[in-house]
Amino acid sequence: MRNRIINITIGICLVIFAVAAFIPFVYMALVSLTQKQVLDFQFAINELSLVNYFRVFKNLNILVNFRNSLIVTVSACIFNNFISAMAAYAFAKKKFPLRDKLFYLYIATLMIPGQVTLIPVFVIIKNLGLMNTYPALFLPIINAFGVFLVRQFMVGIPDDLLEAAKIDGCSDPRIFFTIVLPLVKTVLISLTIFTFITSWNDFLWPLVIASKPSMKTLTLAISALKGTYSTNYGLVMAGSTLAFLPPFLLYLSLQRMFIQGIALSGIKG
């Protein structure tokens, strides 16, 4: 009986937290249907319309911005998954001097704030001649987090399985692509979602590196919706709602494998 009461209490608390977390998104969607210049909680049914969404598509080059965000985000996901998987394979299954120390040193770079490395990365990108290019927008997204996440999963792969493949004549690239990668599919999907959200919502780095209007991403376009002297918050919220939908739909479609990948990474780590 006592356990049942505890479970019911926990369930009620979780429902309250879930509703509280959902309220901002409902508020964003409602405001996007109005012409509010002051944020409040008063909504009249007869004032709700889709005018702001038509204005976003009509007045902004939003399809180009959407295409830029999509190219940058998909490229970031592909490169981050591939590089993280290769590095994680080396740290988890290959033996070389100072392997663990190098891994911990690499993971320690996660503690460096992005603002600290902003200028050095900008100088490198500029000297490489990559200003206003897609590689300049997605390459800095790759970091040590993906290596850490995938390595935690790869450690749990039996060494005997890889040794048996070697005895059967498999080369290292074949073992990596045909045995290891399929086994870490779930954690790579988790990493894809993390990378997608990070890259899609990134504002500071595109603001620094993309000065041409044709290279601006969706987050930069939405920031341009804010007026100098007054702001139509309905217009801003309409743009924000459109930007919110892609990562939300991606998460819904991959939710099951995402949770499985995170759970297994934690257990095997």
C-alpha cells in the first residue's frame, strides 16, 4: 500500500512537471497567431489568425535560410557520427601507449566554454579560407562529447567477437564498418539527435562566421524579425514555431531508439 501511494505521488509530480514543461510551447503557438506587441496572457478567439505565418514566408527569404540550416545540420550529424565512432573505436578497442590518459585529456576539453575557443576557431577558419561556407558552419560542432558517448557503448562490445573476426580474416576497416557500427546504431541515433538540436539552434557561431545573406541560417533569420523600436511578438513566435518543428519531429520519430541508446550507454559505461 505504501509503495502504491509513493508511485501515485511520483506519477502526479511527473504529470505536473510535464504540463509545466509543455506550457511555454503552447504559449509560443498561441502568440504566433496574434499581432501582440506586448507579451501577456490575454487571448481573444476572434484575433487568432495565420497572418504571421504568411508574412514570414512572404517577407523573408526563409526557404533559403531553412535550406542552409538543413545542410549545416545534416552535415554536422554525418561528420560528428563518423568521426566520433572512429575515435571511440580507437579509444575503446585499440591498444596504444597512454590511451586512457589521452582519452581523459580529450574529454577534459568539454570543460572549456565555447566562448573561450570562439576567437581561435574563427582565426583558423579564416586562414583556411572557409568564411561564409557550409564547412565553416558545421565543423566546429564536432567535439569530444560524441566520442565519450559512443566509447561508453563500444566498451561493452566483447573483445572475443572482434578477435574471432580477425581470425576469420577481417581487416580493421571491415570489422569497424560491418560489425562495430551496426552494434552501436542506437547510440549513434542518440548522438544524431543531440547534434541536430545543437546545430539547428546554434546562433552565436553562424552570427560570427556567416556575413553573407545567402549563408544565414534560420536562427539568424528569426532574430531579424525583431524590430528596432517595436516588436511584433506574434511574427517572432511564428518564425520560432517553424524553427521548433524539425527537431521536435525528428525526436518524436526516433524517440524509442534515442532512449534505448542513452540507457545502454549509461549501463555499459
